[in-house]
Amino acid sequence: MITDATEQPQAKIRVVAAESFELVRMGLRALLNNDPSIKLVAETGCMEDLFSMAMQHNPDVILIDLHLNDGYCAESITKLLTTCPKSKVLALSDHNSEYTYLEAFRSGAVGIVSKHQSADLILKAIHSIHNGQLWFDRRLTKLIWQAQFGSIQELDLDSQLENQASQSVKLRDSERQVAYLACRGLSAKEISTLLLVTEKTIRNQLSVIYKKIGVKKQIELCLKAPLYNYFKDSSMIGLFYSDDSEK
């Protein structure tokens, strides 16, 4: 069989895993080693070793157990991303509090996955965040929102608050559509492909949206989405995109 010498094998996703429980760590090791597209470059059960491993290997993805460091991982995640700014952090949860989830996202994690999820979903989460997407169990959305803003039920009943929020931020139609897609977890590249515009245009639109909403990251936009009903309006997907920045 003749192969094209110019073809290069696809690079594997390089992962460092930090898991406090040995049995879970063994399971993760077997799972990751059996995936041909992933390379587990290092693993540990303590936070101190994680920093040295991250600096040594500069991995694509860092799996971090939220039980490490007695459940206080927020500062550690921030430090990790300062050390390895190109790495993506995927947090592993095991019935942690809503506040812990919120702090993990605020500190720079781009995904949370339960240790009790299926092997396929854990692998999918790793691939998704490596491709620039957000990953979190949809059931966590309500919990995170409650932790940051209080009762969902109270917010749903308080239509005046929603109206005030919607009226205080004026987004153009194109910006509303981009915001809607971003709140569904799509990356800038995916949004640009879907809307048939350049990725640079989408990134510029996101910068404007973030400034208007008062956030700095995509996950923060997602967390604020319940205040802006048009972010979750399925009809937004049918809007015709046009660059109306000059209007």
C-alpha cells in the first residue's frame, strides 16, 4: 500500500490528569489510554505535583478534580492558566456545591463534567473543550445561576427585572444572533461557519457583545443569559446575518 508522504498524522490531545481518588485515577488512565486521539502525558493525586507537571508538559487539556486542595480549586485553576495559558481546564465534579462550580468557571475552567458520566461523555467533553467549545451538564446551568443570582423561581416571577435587563442593553440583530449561538456553547469558528462570515467578524462581534453586557468571557455571557430572553429564543437561528456595525 502506497501512502502519501505529505500526509501528517493528526496530533493527539495531550492531557494531564489530577484526580484525588486512586480508583477514579485508574479508571481515567484506562479510558484515556484506550482513546487513539488522546495522550495521557502525566497524572497525579495532589495539587503540588500538578503545577510542576503542567509546567513540564504544557498540555492541551488539564483534568482537575474539584476535591483537590480540600475543594478550594479556584485559585489553583487561575494559577495553572497563568502558567499554561494555552491549556484548557476541564473540572471533574463529584457532588460539589453550586458555588464551587461557579468559582471554577470564573477562574477559567471551560468545562465541568461529572465523574459519574459515561466514558463516552467524558471523552466528548475533552474533545469539545479542546476544539474551543464550552462543556457543562445542562442540569448545572440552573444551579450555577442560583448560586450567583439567587432563586430561579424568584427571577422567573420577577418580569420587571427581565424587562429592565433587556431594555438596558441594546444589541443589533446580528449581535443578538451571535449572542444566542454563543450561549448555546458554539465557538467563534463554529458560529462563523454557520453564519457564513469570517471568524474575525464573529470575534469582533463577541467583543462588542461582551462590552455591552458587561462580561469578559463566553461562560459569563451564558450565566447572564436568563436575564435576556432573546438569547435563548430558538427563532434567532433563522435571522439573516448582516454586518450592521456601520448603522
